[in-house]
Amino acid sequence: MRQAVLAATVELLSSQGLAGATVAAVARAAGVHETSVYRRWKTRENLILDALTTELDSALPIPDTGRVREDLLRFFTTLARLLGTAQGRALLRLSVERDDTLDDRRGPYWSDRLERAGVMVRRGVERGELAGDADPGLLIEAVSGPLFVRVLLSAAPLDEALVAGLVDLALDGARPRPGS
């Protein structure tokens, strides 16, 4: 039941946005009773956040190749491919859409996603590939920000060359400096 409800939620969010992702619509699309959804998630907001978290965390696995550059290239190439799909674009737009019922939970949602991705940077620091004071969240934001801008504002292409350029640019600023 959980998988069916979460899949229906993501589909409705992608196709109809927040307004279309009502508990009644999700239950109907998943083929379950509305009370079953409320019993498990309690609120529409809990359901939406669970669906987004599950979808993005499964679509964006955290690689561990033993090299920070390769990990970041794999992660951000996967993100760029996801953002290149209609569903990925819709989920990104949804994540920045204003909704008073979700706004107080979005901060933790995004900080949890950044923390999860930051493990790649922390491993790079531990291996000496990056400076000890490299900020994992800032590095992840430095690469993801331009990808998000392309989807949300410019509609410029997302390709592997762009990802590699962004990763290298961010890593150049995070590598240990001679004498430090």
C-alpha cells in the first residue's frame, strides 16, 4: 500500500502540482481508501514530504567510488538526468512552490537532502582530497544551484560537460592549498 500511495502522490504532484495532490485524489489513484492514507500519514503534508523524500532519495543514490570527483560526477550527472525529465522538473518546481502548509517543513527537508549528499564531500576531506575546512553543504549547493537555475529560469541544457565543469569548479575551491 505504501508504495502505491507514494507513487500516486509523486505522479499527482508531477502532473497537477500541490493543488491536485489531495488525499482523496491520491487514495483514488492508488486504489486505497482515504482513511487508510490518513491512518498512515495523518496529514496531507506528511504524505507529500514522505513521497518527495522517498522519490528523491531513491532516484539519487549517494555513490562511493573512493574518489570525491567521481562520486560528485556520478551524483550530479544523475541529478541532471532527473531534472531533464518532466517529472524531475515538476518535482523541483514543486519544491520551491509556496504553500503555507509545507513551508515550515521545507527547511528541514532541504537541509536533510544537503546533509545526505554532503557525505561525499566529508569522505573527500577524510581522504585528504579536499581541505579540512571544506564546507560540504556549500560545495553541494555550488554545483546544484546552477543546475536548478537552468531548470527554473533559463531552460538552458543540462549535459555531462556542464556537470563536469561545475564539479571541477567547486572542487578547485575546496582542494587543500599548498602550505595550509
